[in-house]
Amino acid sequence: SCIMTQMNYLNKSLDLFNTARVTPIYYVFFTTFVIVASVILFKDWKDQEPANVVSQICGFLTVFIGIHILQMSKSDSSHPDADGFEKIHSHVDEASLDDDEDDDDDHSDIESDGPRADTE
């Protein structure tokens, strides 16, 4: 159920935002939760020296800050929003939906000859 919830929210975010924004955020959150889970479940830092624990935390922070800097450094002027997100329109626009609702009963222009084989 955890993976299903994760995929559900990942797909929703990919529907709404550009993949260049979603993927790094997903990566950082996934890495964060994996580190926290390993510390809790496996007592990962129990037998390690404090220098190793600090080293792991510094490595994670380096990755986190590096991804953040890479995302900020993108000079993309095509995103008019202040947040830098662009809504991706993957669905049919509302005007064509309104036209389709009016024509629901009139299907006389649709021909049904069965499957069509493409010939060259």
C-alpha cells in the first residue's frame, strides 16, 4: 500500500507540474525517508562512530543542497509563475468538452465499418 500511495501522488504531481521540478523533489524526499527509516528500523547509527554519522549527514546535505542549487540555477523564462512551476495541460480543454456535450445524442457522422486495416 505504501508503494501505491507513493505512485498515486507521484502521478498526480507529474500531471500538474513539469517533470524537471517533480523528479528532484521526489528524489530528495525518497532519500530522506530511506535514511530516517534505516535509522529507526535497523538502528543504523547505533554501532557507528559519531564521525561516521556526521559524515553521512553531511553527504546527504551536500546532495540536498546540490539539487536545490541546480534547480535554482536553471534560467527558464518560459515559466511565468512566481513559484517557477508550469502547469501541464494534458487533458482536453473545456471548450472542446462543452462542444462534445452538445453533440452526445448526434452520432450520425460516425461510421462503423469495424476494424480498419491500413494498406499501402
